[in-house]
Amino acid sequence: MNALFLIVIPFIASGLILLFRKSIIVKCISIAASLIQLLLTLYVLIQTNFSQGNILSFFIEWIPSLGINFSLNVDGISMFMLVLTNFLSLLILVSGINREPKRIGMFYSMIFFTQAAMNGVFLSSNAILFYIFWELSLIPVYFMVLFWGGERRQAITLKFFIYTLLGSLFMLFAFIFLYWQTSGIHSFEITDFYKIKISPAVQNRLFWCLFIAFAIKIPLFPFHSWQPDTYTTAPTQVTMILSGIMLKMGIYGIIRWLLPIVPQGVEHWSNTVIILSITGALYASVIALKQNNIKTLLAWSSMAHVGIIGAGIFARNLYSLQGVMLQMLFHGINIIGLFLVADTIENRTGTRKISELGGIRNISPFFSSTFLIIILGSIALPLTNGFIGEFLILTGLFKYYSWYSIFAGLIVITGAVYMLYIYQKVMLGQTNELSDSFIKVPWAENIVLIPVIILIFLFGIYPIPLLNLTEISVKGLLQMM
Amino acid sequence: MNNTTIYIILILLFPLAGFLINAFLNKNLPGKISGIIGSIAVFVPLILSLIIFINLKKNIPAQTIYLSQWIITGQINIPFEFLIDPLSVLMMLVVTGVGTVIHIYSIGYMHSDNRIHTFFSWMNLFIFFMLILITGANYLIMFIGWEGVGLCSYLLIGFWFKNNEFNYAARKAFIMNRIGDLGFLIALFLMIINFETLSFNNIFTAHHILSQDTKTITIITLLLLVGAVGKSAQIPLYTWLPDAMAGPTPVSALIHAATMVAAGVYMIVRSNLLFRFAPLTMDLIIIIGITTALLSATIALYQEDIKKVLAYSTISQLGYMFLALGLGAYSSAMFHLTTHAFFKALLFLAAGSIIHALNGEQNLRMMGGLAGKLPVTFITFLIAALAISGIPPFSGFFSKDQILLNTFNCCPSLWIFAVLGSILTCIYIFRVFYLAFYGEYRGNSPDNHDDEDIIKPDKDISALHESPLIMTIPLIILAVLSLAGGFINLPQIFGGNNYLDNYLAIESAETGIDDTTEYFLISTTVIVVLIMIIIVWFRYTSKPAQGPKVITEMNFIEKMVYNKFYVDELYRFLFEKPYDFLSEKLLPTIEKGTIDKTVNSAGTLSLTLGSLARKIQNGNISFYILLMTLAAIAFLAINVFIL
């Protein structure tokens, strides 16, 4: 029952906020609602004993004749995703505390709508339900980018929408195909999908139907071309949702709906996908270096990181998958921090062009130090969160095939190249007219940056609770393959 | 929790606390207080290290201290654990000892900088990571320190961040180090896969793997060597170290001479039980070591910046340590590491004292005749110069002599190269010595001001004065250590008992050289070096007003050396330029030209198809009838002829 609340509360909040127009009230309500949501998530986390495997949380029949049910399920992996979603959502809401978008009620309402849908994605254990939540999460994001976005938003959102929608259609097709393969009374339940015996040849084709949907969402190379533009033009909070949480839907989709359902297809294609992912990671980090727009640079850096995550999934061993789980959260924390820094800089100086900035450290050493720490997390310095995730992923990749790990490991170098470059260009050197106008960052803005910093070190030094949370479910997943 | 556990926690906690205090209180503290806090944060660990050293009992040589869990999943179990053994205690003493002295010196050196708090916080952070590096009991803890010191090095090289050249140097150092770190990291993966642990205790006792799987051990050691080469600035990853001189001089002394750059040597000594099983790697280390030693000593001959000479000298001395490592003479390498920490830190601090007196001037062209003005600096620099040249009884003599003997023992032809290196060493260091302290002061001659960027007030020779006590006392302490440091490992032929070798108790290569040969070898080297010092003396004091050779007077080879064999330019051409090119071209060609174009044309295709279909729906009834008829005929035709 609790699981249902996790979906319902954000929906209610989404509707409730629409009733108000005053900025301060909207913000108070949203932060309160988000906090309640997070506490409830943590309550579910504490209540549930994950050592016993899957725990059926909620089930009602919906369209029984088609085998479509409203069934929600929580295990260690989905629990982890829920914590990620609801925690990062709160962080994203707080980060907007001194921004005033026009028609703020509508904007926040849509954020909650997205959050609800994303929670649904991570909870659903019925394919159609999963598909519905998956698409539902796209709609508010589309409108948010369209109404609150920056330059060329019409063209960019259209491409983004159609591209991801097209991917989902492949997934729907695969689900319907699987439906007809279920034994006995046909059903869309994931547990029934897991029981299907599919011939390897069919699995090989089915793999791509499912994979394309997830790969576009993440995005993995070469299905990424919607991403840099969308991340750049979207309002910062939406970029945070997209990069911090929503792309993890794709990763989660692969883990839950691809690996166990077409294991032989995965076996057959995993080398291809790993090579594509690593290529993409290196490709993105090389391109990132010459980007002049901070947000575009961060968009490419995000793609570099998820490329490594993508490769880690398909190495399919305990180390790499544990690394993937952790890195999903850590990437979310770090990328939100980075985009917040970018947003703060733009808000202060009126520009996000790297070439026009410089010397901010002269004016605000604290702000530039926080930026540096987030960068360190992002380039995986030991004792920061990024290190734990990347270390485990690369270890797993190495176990799978050593050369993959060596090539993937190159991002250790390329990441440092572009990140230190942007740090130098923006923060170091002499001030100029634009950066001179950078006034000291008020504490309100640091409210988000400080937790980000704390989390970077906390999880870098003490990752064990997270590792324990997912270990049993990941082991279970591996047994199914 | 026993005493040692508490000591080790405190040893790590003090520098960390110093970092946090200075970082957070920052400008709320007076500069001097901040320096004192910073120095205490290193001095207390020194005392504690001494206590541990005294308590270190012969019968329990190694003690692993487990603090808490860090990463556990599947077979991987990597705790926060620390190792107390003679090797780590020696390193702790060197790092905290030299560290304390340099911190105290910095109070004077940095007193006029308004970011002195930041300086001390980062210095303390460096000590913290360096201590983690040397006390870690598994490779991943070592790696924390390894990358952490790299970070501090980056921060401190770019300490004066308004200068973008310095920032570039900092970035270069970090990235070149990361290349090495990737090697280290891959070695870790290999060890996890093969040993299922990263703890030193478990790896070094896994005899069944060590002695049988030579291929794996060779690859692991080669990868570790990549890491060591990056950190210790050996060929081919050495070019970052000369640029790293952009940092304040105490930073160069502490990080880029005495401690961090020696981490690579320490790591190989620590892993000696692996390296023993990889003769191929050992040979490679010898080659890298001797080549680096000679090449960088040659480059040092023609540098004009006093700190650059010392930087190349550091690279060269590290090359000697690598040579010793390759020969299996681990404790000789550690011995040289220790004495080098003393005399090279002293050289840097003395150079810093000159630079301080000359208001930031680093060019030898602008020095000269400083002996009378800076007497303490003069004497201490001389002691350090004698030590590095290997003149008895200075510390460098004993440590370098051990390496030379080991070299001779292995292969006499290699010994000739090693001696050549020490001849080069004494030439470049006494060149600096004479150029700085002898002749006439050249700082106020107008034609020497080719440097337009930085306008420095002309210093009159009479206005120059010796540095304050807070800077000269550290010089004197280090001078005493440089003078007497060699006695910690006095060899038997001089009546000693090889204390350090016995203390470290690392099974090292034995030199089976009889006493007569040993006397002969030693005296040859010393005499040659002494002769060279005198020759250099005549060369640089015969024309007192003259500074270093000007580039226009140089011949081709000299120009090559002056330009550091164009290695920087070569690397820029081979790596930096192609990377930039790729970064610029990938977006328009592959991304926009191929991937995005495909996606967009898929979109355009559906639009085109749509508009074609729209043309059919033109509302003209006769056209519809025509289509209908055609379709009916087509169906009929298919039915009749095909089916």
C-alpha cells in the first residue's frame, strides 16, 4: 500500500499546487510535499526487509481480460531508484529556491507530475503499466522545455519528443510480442515475462526493440543526438531532472526489462553495446573540451559518464552492476551540483559562454571551491562518490574483458582534461567585466551546494549501506540470467 | 585500541584538522597564526612518528591497523587499514620532518601573501594525503594518497591562479599524473582479479601466484611502473615537473623535490616482493632510471631559471633512485631518497631565500655576487651542493656511493654512465652556485631586462639582505641533516654498520665487491668530481661580470639542450594538437554531419512521404476514379499472371 502512496502523493501535490499563484506559497508547498515524499520513501526503505528478495507491495486488477494489472513491486534495485528519485527531486526543488520562473505554479506542478510518473516507472511490474508511466513522464518534460526553455526550443523539443516516443514504440511492440508468448492466460506481468522461453534468434531481434527505447532515453551512443541541445535549452531544473533522474529510467529499464527477459539476446549483443558505449563515452568527453557553452559542456560530460554506466551494465557481473547502481545515484548528485553551478553563474553574470568568463575565484573563493569539489567527484578522485562507482564499474568491466576496462579507463584522463579546463576558464585567471559583476553567492543558493558536497564525501567514504541495499537484488538478477 | 592505533589516527588527524581550520577560518586568522597552526599540524605527527619509531620492536616488525570498512561487495573487501613497519615509519619521519621544517620556513616566505591561509591549508592537506599514501596497508588506500597528493600538487602549482601560465602548468601536472594513475588503476584491477585482495599482507604472501604466474606479475609490475613513472617524473612522463616550478618555492621543496615525487620510488620499494618476480620490469626500470638521470642532468646544464635547474636535478636524482630499484638495491634507493629529501629541500629553500631577497627574481642572469649579502644562504647552499655532488662526508656521498657500487656490481659499463651522471650533477649545481654567489651582481644591469611582463623593482646590491631567522633556521637544520644524514647508513668500510639497511631489512641485492675495489671506485669518483668542481670554478669566475651563455652564442647542440631537446614541443605536436583537432572536428563532421544528419533525415523522410501522400488527396474526383481503375487493373493482373 505504501508503494501506491509514493505515486499518489506527487500527483496530489501536482494538482494542489495549481491552485496557488504566489511564488512563496508554491515553493513552500512543493518543498513540504517533496519532503513528505522523501520521508515516506525512507519509511518504506526501513520497513522492508530486502534480504527476502522481491516483496509484492500492491496489486489490483485493471483490465483482467488483457492481463493488465496495477501491480507494484519493490526490491532492492527499485528501492534504490525510489530513494534516488525522491531525494534528488527534493534537491532539484530546493535548488530553484531563488529562481522565479513565470507561472511558477504550473512549472512546479509539472515537476511533481514528472516525479509521480518516474516513481511509477520504478515501481511497475506490469509491462503496460510501466509503458504508461514511461510515456507519462515525458509529457510534462516536453511542456516544460517548450514553455520555459531557451533558444530554438520549438525545434529542439519536437526532435526530443519524437525521438524518445519512437523509441518507446519499439518497446511497446516488444511488450505486445512478449504478451503473446506468455503461457496459459496471456499476461503483461513481468513475472510471466521472466518465464517465457524464447528462441535465441528471436531474442536477438527482440533485444534491439527493447534496447533502442532505453538507449535513446539514457542516451547511449549513437542514439544521443537529441541530448546536448535539449539539455542546453531546457530550464536548468528540467535539465537536472533529465540528467539526474530521468535518464536512469533507461538504465533501470535495461536492468529490469531487458537483461532477465532476453538473456541470450543480451549475451549475443553485449560486446556490440559495450563497444558502442565506451566509444560514446570517449567521443563525448573529447567533444566536451571545445564546447563554449557551460551547459552544453556539462551535457556532453553527462553523456560520457552514462556511457561508462552503459558499458558496466552489459559486463553483467556483480562488481560492474553494483558500480552501475551506485554510479546512477552519484552521477545524479554530481550532475545536479554541476548544473546548479552553471545556472548560478549564468544568473549572476548573464552569460554561460566559457570564453566570456574568468576569475570568479577572485570574488567568491567559496563558490569556486564548491565547484572544484563537485568536479573532483565527477572525475572520480578517491574519497569522493564518483570514485566508488567508477572503480566498481571498471573492475567489473575488467573482469569481463580487460581491454574494455582499459579503454573505458581513458575517461579518467579525458574527464580531467575538460573539467579542469572549464574550471580554469571560468574560475581562475583575471576577472573581466562580466565576472566582475559576480556578487557573492548568498547562502540560500549554497543550501543545495552544501548537501551536494557533503554527499560527495559521505558516499565516497562510507558507501557500504548503499552497497548492502542493492547487493542481494543484484545477485538475484544475475542468477536469473 | 592499542597505542599505535591512537598514534596513527592522530598522525592523520592533525594535518587534516590543520587543513580544515585554515580552510574555514581563513581570513579570520592573522597570517602568522595560520602559519603556526599549519606547522603544528605537521610537527605533532613528527613527534608521534618518532615515538612509533622508538617503540618499533625488532621482533614485531609489521603491524596492520584496521580502522573501518570501506568497500565491500562480492569478493572485494577493501577496508581503511594502515601499516606500521620500518619502511612506512622511515617515510613518515622524512615527510613530517622535512615537512615541518618547510612549513616553518613558509611562515617567513609567504608572510606578505594575503592568501597565506589557503596556502597552509593546502600544504596540510598535502601532508595528510602523503601520510595516507605511505601508511596505507593496501593498494587502494595508497591510491587515495596517490591521487590526493596529485590534487594538492595541482592546487599548489596553480596557487597564484591569476596567472594563466601557472594554471596551465598545474593542469599539465595533473593530467600527466593521471596518465600514470590510469596505469596504477589497471594494475589494481589485475590484482583484484588475480589475488582477490588489495592488502599488502595477502598479496605478498600469495606465493603460489607470485612464483608461478610470471606473465601476470610482469604485467602488474609494468603497470605499477607506469604509475611510478608519472608520479616520480621519469621518462617519458617527466615534462610536468619543470613546469611545476610555477608554484611557490616551499611547494617545490616539499612536493616537487622531497616527498611527493619520491612516492613512485616508495611504491616500488613497497611492492618489492612483486617486482622481484618480474626481471623484465626490473631491466626496464634500470633503463628508464639511467636515461632519465643523464638526460635531465644534461638539460640542467643550460637552464637559466634557478628553480628549473633544481627541477631537472630532482628528475635526475630520482633517476638514480630508479636505477637502484632496477638493480634490486631497494634499501639503497630508500637511503638516497632520504638524503635527497634533505639536500634537495635545502637547495630549494636556499634558492627560495635568494628569490625572496631579489623580490621574486629567479633568473640566474640577474644574480651574481650574492655570497657576502646572503651569508647563511651561501653556506647552506654550498653544503647542499657538496652533498648532491657526492663529496665525503656529506650525506649524498654515502647514498650515491651505494648506488654506484651496486651498479658496478651489476655491470661495470653501466657504472661508467652512472659516474658520468654524477659528473654532470656537480657541474650543473656548481654552475648555479658560482653564478648566484660569485662574480658581480648582474641584477641592476639594464640590458638584462628582457622580461617585459613582470616589472620588478631594480634591486641595488646594497639593499639586499639575508632572509629573517624564521627562514634561515630551517636552512641550518636542513644543512645539518644534509651534512650528517649519511651516517644513518654508514657502510662497513668506513667503520659503520649499515644501520638503515638492517633497520629496513628488505632483502636487497648484495654487493660482492672486495674492499680494495671499493676504495678504488670511491676514490676515482670523488677525485673526478672534485676536479670538475675546480674546472667549473675557473669557467664561471674567470669573467666575473658574465652570466650564463646567451642563446645567440650557442652552437647547435647547446641550443638543443637549452631548449630541452624540444620534448615539450614534440608532446604538444603528438598529443595536444591532435586532441584539440579531434575535439574541434568531431562535432561538425561525425556528430552534425553523420549521426544527427541521419536522425534528421529520418524525420525529413516522413515529412516528404507525407507531402507526397497529400498530393494524391487532391479532391479531384476524376483523379480518384483513375486511381481506382488502375488499382483494379493491377489486382487483376497480379491474380491472372502471378498467382
